[in-house]
Amino acid sequence: MAKKKKKDPETAPGPSQETYTLSDLEQVKVLAQPLRIRLLENFCQERTTKQVADLLGEKPTRLYHHVEALERVGLIRQTKTRPNRGTVEKYFQAVARTFRADSALFSANSSDEDVQALQSVVDTLMDTTAGELRQLVGSGSGAALEEEGLLSMVEIRATSAEITEIRDRLEGLIRGLGQVGDEDRPEDSAEEAGGVERRFRLMLALFPLDSQPEPPSSS
């Protein structure tokens, strides 16, 4: 029987919930900044600000106020502290694996401030993804996109009921993907699992291109 890897004592269990719904405008505003989205991704595992800074190639001093902003609006939480060489290290973790915006934030009654905040988040997500793709192609690794990635855009024609089913299936897929790699793998299964663990970006966008039709007149 294959031996299991020993758990890293510094790695805590995953976030306390699978999905967190952003229902507060202040939370949306905090995420309207590319670096904070990257921080949130890296805090899906329990880490210190310095550990995340090392992963991102940033100085910890540049990240402190961004981490404080994420904690202030409840997107990450402090999990523990540990003394280290005369200082106290603070560990943080994201409150969920997946974040989504409350549909009420997209209502027709949204204020200009709401709309601008949401537009900023959309711009941040799109710009971050586009920048990473440009960097991949510019580095001469564009072939990896065709061999290992998937880049596609499709227009779907479907009824409201069919779209609801598609959304449910996509959300289930995202929840499942968020758990990949959480379980310990046998020591001798690295080759079977595809070798060294690497990071991939997955971004999905499903949105209506047509406005909601008016209900038929009862007259």
C-alpha cells in the first residue's frame, strides 16, 4: 500500500465555506484592485503576509495595508499568531474558496457608485487575465496555451430554464476544481498525477447579451 505524505504542520484546513457572496458595496470596492485579488487567491491556504509576499515576489511592507483592507471587509480572517524571533507572525486565510457578487448589486436601481465599483472589479478581472495571457505569449510559451490550456468564446442561445441549469453545472464544476489538490496524494503518485504541481488560471464569464423581454400583455 502506498504511503501517504505527511501533512505540512503549517497548512490548516481549507476555508470555512465553499462560496461566499459579496453583498456589500465596500467589499466590491476593496476587490477593485488587481493585487488584492491575487492576495485573496493566495490566502486560500493559511499563510502569513510575508509568505504571500514571497510567492508574489513583492515586499511585505507593500502588502500590509491591502491585507488589512481584505480583513476589514471580512474576506480574509486571522487564524492564529506565532512568535518568531521576537516578533509575532499573523496567519490569515480566505473565508471561502469561491467568491461571487450578490445579484442585487446588479439591479437596475443600483446607484452610480455601485455601478462604478462593479465596473472596476470587471476591469480588474479582465485586465489581469489579459495581462497574464499576453505575458504567456510574449515569453515564447504561447504553444503551452494550445497544448495545455483552452481559450474560447461561444455564444449560447438558451431559455431562462436552460441557462439556470448551465449556471448550476458551472458552479458545481468550479466547486469541484477548488478542491483539487486538497487531499494528500500518495508519495509515489506524482508521476501519475502529471508531475510537479503547477498553477493554472480559470476564468468563466456567463452574461446575457439581450435584455430581458417584457412579459406578454394580459389584455
